[in-house]
Amino acid sequence: MLRIEVINADQDALGEGPLWDVAEQALYWIDSYGPAVHRLESGGRRTSWPLPEHVGSIALRQAGGAVCSLQSGFHALDFNTGSVTLLAQAPPANPRTRINDGKVDRQGRFVAGAMDYEERDPICALYRLDPDATVTTLDEGIICSNGPCWNVEGTILYFSDTSRRLIYAYDYDPASGSVANRRVFVDFAAMGFAGYPDGATVDADGCLWSCEVYRGRLLRFRPDGMLDRVVGLPVESATSVMFGGPDLDVAYVTSMAREVGGLPPREREAGMLIAIHGLGVRGIAEPRFAG
């Protein structure tokens, strides 16, 4: 039976990037404009780390701590001291852009794209951060990067340009981390959706779950791009989704409480972290960054 609950009532200006860590049995997420990283342990204890710049995403590191995509590049966060250290810059530096959503592939590389703060012009790129801190540009001409994730086999990279209302699919080479053959996987405008594709994840059945931001829905797409399921959410401003919990069968959804277009959010739950039980599907354990 479907059950939705608020598990953290503190309102994030721009909650994003839920990340369940199997080893710790803990949930991480960020407030992009806080800016901060949050952790919620299974016993309910919450810890937060402030950051010096706007943050787009994080991934846990095999060596401990996290790698964060900040406005000026990729940084390492030490959970013990709270210190933030630059790992690599992602050129070119532009005050209108910052690195946004990102995830780790099965080989331990971090893939993240940038976004235009004005969400207007194609001045951004998609990057890959290798364990040796080398940054490679995978694609360009992007407005607002979101939702990178891979199919079960790790051979297809899904990626959204939110402003264009498109989810793309690329052929992904697990050996080299290169991409090819970009094509449209889902066109929100063509399907008549009112919202935009934001954060996403893939379940163990190979289906992609996308947060439809400004519409408040979770959309599940089959590997052929056909819409399979729609789940209504208590917040229109839902931003990202990740499966977690002991059995990886709980969908954790972030949301934002910031004003959009000069208008405040309508729901009291805006900016809160919610959990969805009873969906009947399981997710895939997230890898750690190998650097």
C-alpha cells in the first residue's frame, strides 16, 4: 500500500541529490543554496556540513568523505573536519554557471553537468571527473543539466536538459567513460507534460524514474521510453529521487522552498524531504567515487 511521509521537516531552499549509502545505511542530500550537505542516519540523527559555494551534487568517496560539485569545480569534503578542498576545476569559469547534478558510474567516475543560473542559454557542458582528478568534457550546448544515471548494465547514460524539457540517452562505454549517439529518450513537451524533467534514478528493473518539477509527480519510463507509471507527490517543487532503505525499496524525494518567478511555493511541505513506501520496486546501490 502506497504511503508518503515527511522524514525531515526542515525546509531546504533547494533540496537536491538524495543519495542512499548501503554501507552506512544513511541518506545524504544537499541544499544547493544553503549551501550544505545533510546526512540522516537510520536512527534519526541528522548531521550537516556547510559549504563555501552553491552545490549541485555529491558522491561519497571510497577513501572517505565526499566529492562535491560546487560552482568553481569539483571539491573534496572531509566529514571529520568539515574542510573543503579543490580537486579539479571544470572550465570555463563563468559567473552565470555552476556544476549541477551528478552521479558515479559503475567504475567509480563522477559524471556531472553544469547549468545556466538564468536557465536560458546553451552555455554549459557535461563533464566526467576521473579518479585521478582529470576532467573530460563529454558534451556541450546544454542549458540546465540534471538527472544523470545509468541503465542496469551501465552501458546507457540518461541525462536531462531541464530547460529543453528533454531526457537524452547516450551510448556509454564502461571501459573509457566516453559517450556517443545522443538521442531523445523522452520529450516532455511532446508528451503533453506540464512540468520539467529534474533529478532521476534507475530501478532494478531498468526503468527510469524522473521527478517532474513544477508539476509534483514521479514518472516511471520503461527502457523503450514509454510512460509506465505516474505517482502524485505532495509538493509541486519535487526535485530529485533516489531509492534507499535496508531493502532499497523506499523512494526518497527532495524538494525546494525557494521562490520561483517571484512566487513562493504553495505547499507547506515545500523544501522538505519525503519518503515513499509501497511502490513495489527496488533501486540499485550507488557506487562510490574511486578518487
